[in-house]
Amino acid sequence: MNTRIEDYALIGDLESAAMLGRDGSIDWLCLPRFDSPACFAALLGTADNGFWRVSPIGAEPCARRAYRQDTLIMDSHWECPTGAVRVTDFMPPRAQLPCVVRIVEGLSGAVAMRSELRPRFNQGRVVPWVRAKEHCTVAVAGPDSLWLSADGPMEIRAGPDSTAHDPGIRDSTVLDFTVSAGQRLTLQLVWAPSHLPDPPAPLSVPAETALKATGDFWRRWTAQCRYQGPWREAVTRSLITLKALTYAPTGGIVAAPTTSLPECVGGERNWDYRFCWLRDSTLTLSALLRSGYRDEATAWLDWLVRAVAGDPADLQAVYGVGGQRRLPEAEASWLPGYEGSRPVRFGNAAVDQLQLDVYGEVIDTLYLSLRAGIPMQPHLWSLVESLMSHLREHWREPDQGLWEVRGARRQFVHSKVMSWVAADRALRMGEMLGRNESAGEWRAMRDAVHREVCREGWDEGRRSFVQSYGSPALDASALLIPKVGFLPADDPRVGDTVRAMRALDHHGFVRRYAHNGRGTHHVDGMRGTEGTFVACSLWYADALAATGSLRQASETFERVLDVRNDVGLLAEQWDPDGHRQLGNAPQAYSHIALVETAFALQEAGA
């Protein structure tokens, strides 16, 4: 497939999500949940790895598309020589089984349309058997089935580039039809366990009923947003995206709905982000709490306790959406990768890494929840005590850090700063709750971490905090030092660090850290360069605002807003040279930072 990352929009039902291209093709969908095997995987391969396209026959990608205001409902418009048509795509928040609804409406003239469904189960690998049944077609393979209903007759046939070994196997469902002005045709696709013998219940729900209920759900949710500043549209879209990345049954929040979209096209920096990183989840909750969303915070706290139950020494950086701990990483040799970017990975070996910063992020979110008025249950306070007891003994150890390096462990400055945050927030919660039993120990740890970071993490020659002890390398995570309160914004070391970060600037955007110019990063040794990191550019805007450079902060923020795609979504990275998005998309970390920066600039008077 040749669709750029920024040409995809997101639809979802709070349990899974689909990536919908401008050409009307859903090229990525995992069912029944975010981390399930994909049934459409053309995003990472070819058409024969699975897709569902609904579009005018022979037409170019749609000229115009937009989400309906304050919703996750997508309208795509085509202007054709014979007329105009709109396709409305959405996934109703789930009551029973996952469902994708596509409504085709003629706006003028008459337009010849085609719906082609070609599912491939088990990560785009398994060709299903497709058969007609009771006004539907059903595709079945192993434990999975997909049921398609439509307002017109459908033809089951083999796709022109099918790799099915038996030429008699018909593996695609095609519906050709013409829609005239005022006419509508509805298609509904439902996933169900393959042992169910009858068409699933969602197929009996009228599409207009589902459309209204879905729009009402999203508009009610969006109305709770407290942000009323000049960037409300961007903030609202980011919050809807973050909500869409929430796995409603458990409260877990995935980092992105995709896997293996490359940080460098053609390279090996391809990771599976369909899981719940404690770091991303806690920061998402911070953004949602700040915006007025308490229910999500309560649900996430419940998920957290279930996920991290046990020995604090076993705290992982990442868990499955259900809280599962084992996410074995494997490579999919049958998928050629997005624009040839291999390997394609499923699962993530970060589960086995030591990332000390997550202790700080978890405890900071518990503090923010308490400050927002969410009661601190006794078992949560016990969790704080347990985490702090472990961290007191281990904060001096090297780790893999914020960027999850796959090289040697180091004494990363950001990990130490977040260890300080853990102690600081634990102390504050103790004061609020009248629980001061460990205050002396926590205060001593907080002070020790602060002294060590200011001594070992500061490079006098560069006049900046650096990436790790003894290294002159810069790291954009140092921009968070004033944001988390480690040093005040008016401390000269903060101002010097912000100025030093200009060295990470690339055409107005900020890299995570520098590379050595030979295609290998100092810190992790992996091949290939990468784009600028969207969140880092937003951290830079935050730091500029905090240190008084409001005009420059606003310009930096607006520059990031300008590289959102046409429907307001951001991937993990931006390539200023290729003028394209890179990495998994949409990326929670990018949208979290956008919301936080909008609030920071508003509070600074920008």
C-alpha cells in the first residue's frame, strides 16, 4: 500500500479502532479488541493482507473529509464527473459485538460505487472461507467470523490478486451499485466468534439509530471539556482521540492503535504500540483530569491496581489492555511492512525492561487524582507505600529509561528526576491524608536524588542537563524539569537548558536526542535515523512559555498544529525533510502533549 500515514483517519468503539484511508479503504483493524490479531492488515503489506474499501469506481482519493463536530464519525466526500457522494463511517460504542457501519449517500447526480471486503485473519495471514447466509455474507477462519450485511445483492468472488492456493476459493465480497441524489445504502460489518450459527444482533439495529446514538454519545462526552481557550478545536480533537484509545471494559489506555509504522521509512525502528504503557496512560489521565474527565481517571485507577498487583519489583512499563503481563515480541515474516519497513513486530519486549521513571508517573497521577477530589482508597495508599519502599532501594540503578533503549542500561537523568517526583508526590499525598509514617525516609530520598541529579546530571561545559550521567549528549526530556517541579522555571540552569536544546532543533521541530550523523544513535545503537518527536516539540513550547518566551512558545505550538493531518491527528513523529508523519498513529503521547501545552500557554497568557 502507498497511502501516507497522515492520509489515515481513526474510527473506534472504545475497544478497538480502524484506520480509514482517503481512498475509502479500511486498511487496519484488529478485532475484537486493540491487541487482537488484525483482520485487515493492508497497512503493513498489500491488498491481499486484508482491507475493506467503499468508494466510487475508478475514483481518486476523496477530495474532502471531516469528523462531524465533537464526534468520531467520519464523513468522506467525492466529487465525480457524474455526481457527488458522501460515505459516513463510524463504530458504535460497543453494547455487544464490534460493528463497523458505512452509510453511502448520493448528494447529486448518480455515482457508480463499489464495496469490496477482503478479510485476512491472524495478522493478514489467513484466508477465510466466505459464503452467503440469510441476506448476509460471512467470512470464517478459526475462531473468527465477519458478517457483512448490505441493502443490495452482494457477489462473492476471488480478488484479482488473491494468493488463495485453491482457485475455487472465493475470498472477497463485492457489491457494485449506483447511488443517486437522495438515495442511501448501508453496509454493516460485525465480528463474532465463529461458533455462533446465526447473524449477530448488531446487524438488526437500524444504521440511522446507531448513527444517532453514536453522535449523541460523543457530543455528551465532549461537552464535559473544561478548556475554553483559543485552541479549543485542536484540544477537543485530541481529547476525543485519547478517549478513543481507551479500552472501556478495563479502563486501560493504549499508546496507539497500530503496530510497526516506521520511525524511519525502510528501517527497523518499528514497534507494537497497541498496549498500555504506564507512562502514556498516566499522562493521558493527567490530560483528561485537567480537562474535566473524572470517570476515566477512576476507571484507570481500578485498572492500575489490577495490573500492578503483586511485588513492586515486578512493576512493568507496559501491560496488555486487560492487564496481562506477557506480551511476547515476534516478527511477522509474511508482512512486507509499511513501505518496505521491516521487521513487522507483534508484541513488545519492553515488558522486560527496567524503566524507573514509571514509578514517578504512576505516583504523580495518584496525587493528581487525589487533588482532583477522587478519594484515595486504602489499597491505593498501600500501593504508594509499596512502590516507594521498592524505589528507595533501587533508584540509584541504571535503567533503559524513557526511550526504552535496547542497548546497555544507563544512569538516565530523566529517570532520576522522575524518582524525585515519586518521593515528592508521595510526601504531598501523605500530608493531604495525614499519613506521615514514612515522611522522613521519603524526604531523605527526595533530597538525595535532587543533590545527585544537580551534581551528576548537569554538564557545565554545555550549560545544560544532559541525557545520562557522564555523557555530554542532550535529551529533550530535560525540558520537563520545570514542568514536574524539580527546579523552578526561573532557575538559571533551566533557562540554560532550554537554550541548549536548540541543538536538537531540525527545521523548527525537536528531536528526542542527537544522532552521530552515520545513521546510528549514540544511545541505542540501532540502525537508521528518525524524525523529530512531536511531544518533544510541545515540551519545548511548554518550557519556552515557563521561562517567559511566550511569542516563541506560541509559534512552536502553532508549528505543531500545522503538521496535524487534515482531520486533526498526529503520529509519533514528524519528518521535516520528507514533510510527512512517521511512527505509530494516532499517538497518545503526541495528543497528550498537545492538550497540556494548550493549557500551559493559556495559563501563561500566550
